[in-house]
Amino acid sequence: MARLTDSVFGEHVAETLKSSLDPSSRLPPLMSDFSSFFSSLSIAMPTTMNTTNFFLILLLLPICFLWLAFGGTLPENEVSVLKDIAKTLGKKDWDFNVDPCNWTNTLDDGMFCNCKIPNDSFCHIEKIALKSQSLQGVLPPQLNKLPYLKEIELSRNYISGSIPREWGSSNLQKISLLGNRLTGPIPNELGNLTNLTRLILEFNQLSGNLPSELGNLVLLQKLHLSSNNFTGPLPANLSRLVAMTECRIIDNQLSGNIPDWLQSWTSLDHLYKTFSFPLFLLL
């Protein structure tokens, strides 16, 4: 069989293919890690290439491009943490035969990954949403082992137990636990979540005084604590929450006078509060 490079056409094709694999050409940023591979391929390419090899490379190139564009998997350690979380929550239908970042997601039931982290070939979990799933387990303390997790949405389930102290060492920015069966106090450790913007704990059975450490959450915009069993006054340290836009603490057993420092919440749009005396609603 005549070789492609024995003809002018063949030489032109071979040179074109070499040029297209030149790492100095304008490759998308996602492909920068593979420039050395393309370079070595270009150098190692024989000057005489038969038709079979030529078309084989043409066939493999699109596959490489697709892998580069959509590739990346969840690290094994994060998969292991997800398995523990599933057991803790009582979530039984996660299919770990499929990479979790490829699961079918909805807004209420999904595992959302970030596969575009600079200088990282892996995907990482950023959000877990399991809303209205009839989960009957307890809250997983393992969330602090997912370093890229920003949001946990577990509203309207039957989750019991307390809020894990371990969450205070996570990187969570949004916590939504509305409508479960949670008991006990808000752990002081949640005050370590200095990037938290949303804390939704309404319609549970939480109790105790509000920890003054909540005042450390200076980026907090939404604080929903209604319909629990919280007692005592509002901690003065909450005056630091100047980013607050919405606060709901109605239907608790809070006591004391209306604090003067509420005037520091200049971004506030909605405030719903109930004290033992007096009772008021301010919009």
C-alpha cells in the first residue's frame, strides 16, 4: 500500500496534523496541562504514516477534546465521605456505580459539583440538596470533610438529633434545615463559619439561649429561627450582623426588651420577632 507521505497530498496532510498538535498554537486554557503531551506526540510522529494510523488519530482526537471539556471525576476520598453521609441521613438511592458528579440533579434532589477549579483536574462537591426526601436519619458530621462544600439543603425531612459541632470547621456558606425534628441548642462552633450568609433553622424543636458566637457571622443576610423553643434575650453581639436583610425569630420564648442595637441593622428589610413581653411585629 502506498504511503500518504509519498504524495504531495499526503505530505500536506501530515504537516497539517503536526501543526494542529503544536502546543504553541492557541489551545483553550483547559487544555494547557496536555500541551506537553501534544508536543511529544508531534515530535514522535513518524514521517511516513500509513492510512490506518492517520485515521486512527483523527478518530481519537475528538474523544480527547470531549474528555478535556467534560472530564474530571470526584476524588475517591469525597466519594467515601458521601457514602458515610448517605448512611447517616438514611439516603438509600444514591448509585455509587456512577460518578456522583454525573448524577441526574433537580433543585430539590441533587449533588452539584464544581469541575472548573484552577489547577485541579478533579471535580469537587459544592452543594448537597435533599429537600422533601422523607429522610429519617441524623445530620451528618462528615460535612467538614468536604472542603469545597458551600451549601447544604435538607429542608422538610424527618431528620432528628442535634446540629453537629463539627460543622463549625467546614466551609459552609448556606445552611437550610427548615421543617425537621432537630433538638438541642445551636452549637457555639457555628460562629466559626465566618462566610455564612444564610442560616435557616425554622420549624424544628431547637432550644436554649442563642449563642453570642452568632455575632461572628458578619456576612449573614438571612437568619430564620422561627417556631423553635429558644429562650433568653438576644445576645448583644448580634449587633455586628450589619449585613442582615431578613430575620425571623417569631414563635419562640425569647425574653427581654427590644434592644437598641437593632438600629445597626441598616440593611434589614424584614424583621419578625416575638418576645415574652412585649409582642411585636415590625415590617
